[in-house]
Amino acid sequence: MPTAIFLALNGIVLFVTEKLRRGGTGRRRAEGAVTPDEQHLSPDELSDLRITRMTIRQAVTIGAAQILALIP
């Protein structure tokens, strides 16, 4: 039970700090780098496109940072 409470609180803290750091959901940032061919895409599709363009190194770095953030 204490682990579940810790993980829930940690998730809330990560969510709130990310919102404060970015000033929103981050989808505005994805829309800012739109090419003319991508103008018709929705914010959800632009977000997915940005994720699919991520390199393996970026994905591993993000995953490792998330793992380290959960270590008490």
C-alpha cells in the first residue's frame, strides 16, 4: 500500500511540474514546428508524429530518466 501511494503522489508531482515547466500540455510546442504538409493534422496526430520521429537514443534517455525519478 505505501508503494502505491508513493507512485500515485509521484505521478501527480511529475504531472504538475511538467505543466508548470511547459506552460501547458506541450501540444502547442508540437504545432509550432509544423511543415506545410502537416498543417491539416490534428494536435493529437502531430504529437504522435513527433514521438515516431524520436531516435532510439532519445527514447532510452527518457526511459532511464523516468526510472531514476521513481527511485526513492
